[in-house]
Amino acid sequence: MLTIFCSPKPFTGETTWNQLNALRSWRGIHPDLEIIIFGSPSGAAEAAAEVSATLVPDIQTSPSGAPSFNAMVAYVSAHGRHDMLVYANCDILLNATLLKAMLNVRKRLTRFLLIGECMDLSQGSILDARDANWTYCLQSFAESGSLSVRGPAAVDYFGFGKNMWEHLPPVFMGRSLCDQALLHYCFRNGIPVVDASRVTMALHQFHKYSHVCGGLQEVSSGEDWANMRRAHGLYHSVPTIADADLSFSEDGDIIPARCRGSLLRQMELVLRYKFGLNRVSFILRGLQYLRGKSAVIRNTMSTEVLLNSWKRSMSSLTE
């Protein structure tokens, strides 16, 4: 079974609804699902009580208050009830398709990182996870233009097994480059990265960045970002979901992902991560830029394609 852990923001304003709604959706995945909440922001104890989660109030943070992924995963590996773990951002709506994807990957791989693209709910669009049929509202949101694909650069959930991150340089969640740092570690250490976009329903609820002193600028280019950039060597060509080694097909099979992109990008990643030829790989990166921006930034899936894939994944839950 599965343990999901998170590090929420203070439960104030619109964030109260977003985070409670996400936690409620996780609780609906399976009766034996374990939820662990790290930190002690206002409202966390009440939220933990509502969804029968374990609250761990004291956790290592950066000077700006960003929670340490290293510390959280060490705690969950030592104290979590289950061997399959997921770190999820606390505003992400999830359902049982996540559990099914984790179980399918675990049958095939002992070490892996499962990630996937989310969809964005626009500001003012609300789904209530207490409604057992909330997943069936997505089509109407898509038709009204209130639902769009978030893109391969943003990772909002990470699935893996215990004891996988022993030598990970410091990663602080809720800051730019934290997603890419985890992908970079896996690629560098030969840990298969699996793209579950087509089979895992995941929705990102709209929010602002008022919870961080310095707002979006601190999140995207502050001290934590700079420290992770140096510690992980993420100066150029950061990895994204589109670079995954494996992916789920529309039929739910795990197949080679082939980078979802050009041959040059595949060669760049092989040189960089398999052979450690960083400088040579940057030459290939430069050649990609010569072909235009679209050759460098992988196109995301369309809303229609992803939504139809999720519908098939949902229908398979009852088979």
C-alpha cells in the first residue's frame, strides 16, 4: 500500500480550501492509505485530524522556511507504514489512479521515480473532493476553458520506494529547481524515471505565492534556488517530465518513453547522464536551439488527449 506525505502552507484564505480539498481527495484513494503532514503551519493540526493524518510538526527547513525533502523522506522511510511512498504538493487533487500506477510500476521495478503532468484548474474553478463524483466534472471544466495542461516542466507528485535518496544533495520543496533536482539525481544514478501522465489523474488548484516572504521572486530565484543550483549543478538544460526513461501508454502498458522529443535531445541526455560528457552534451543542446524554441521546450500534451487518457484509466479501476 501507499504512504503520501506533504509539507503544506499555512491554512489561510483560499489556501485553506485548496489544501483541505487535496487532503480529502487523498483520503478517498484507499482506506489503508497513510497520510503524513510535515510542519506546523496554522491549521495543520485541524487538517490532520479531519483526514486521519499523522502530523510531524518539527522538520528541517532552509533559512527561508522551505521544508527539506531529505529530512522528510528520511523520516517516512524510517517510520512510514508502507514501502511505496509519494511526496505530493498539498494543493494537488489525486485519486485511485495514482495507487494503481504505483502498484503497476512496483511489479516491474525495484527502484524508480514515478511522475506525471497535472492539469491546472483556473482561478475561481472549484471541485469538491467530498463529492464521490468529482472526477466526472472535468469534461465540463475543459469545455468552458477552465482546465488546461500544466506542462512537463512542473512536477507535483513523486512516487518511489523507501531508502532511495541516501546521497541526495539538499533539496528544499516549494522552490524552483526542487523538481528538476530530483529528476537530475535519478538520471545521474541510473534510477528509471516513469512518466505516468496518461494514467494518473492529478489536478493543480490555482494559488498565489503570498505565503512566501518575497513572493514569486523568492520562490523562483531566491537563496534556496541559488543553493540548489550550485549543489546539484543545474546550470543548463534542466530535465523535465518529457525526458522520462519510461512511460505508460494509453492502454496502461509501461513502454520506453523515447524522451517525447527529438533525437538530439535523446543523444544529449545519454552523453550527459550515461557517459558524463557534459561539455559535449551542451554542444547538442546548442544545435537544438538552432532549430528553434519548440525543439528545446517539449510540447505538452493537449487537454483533450490527456483527459481522454484519464477517462480510460478511471474506467480500468473497476475492471
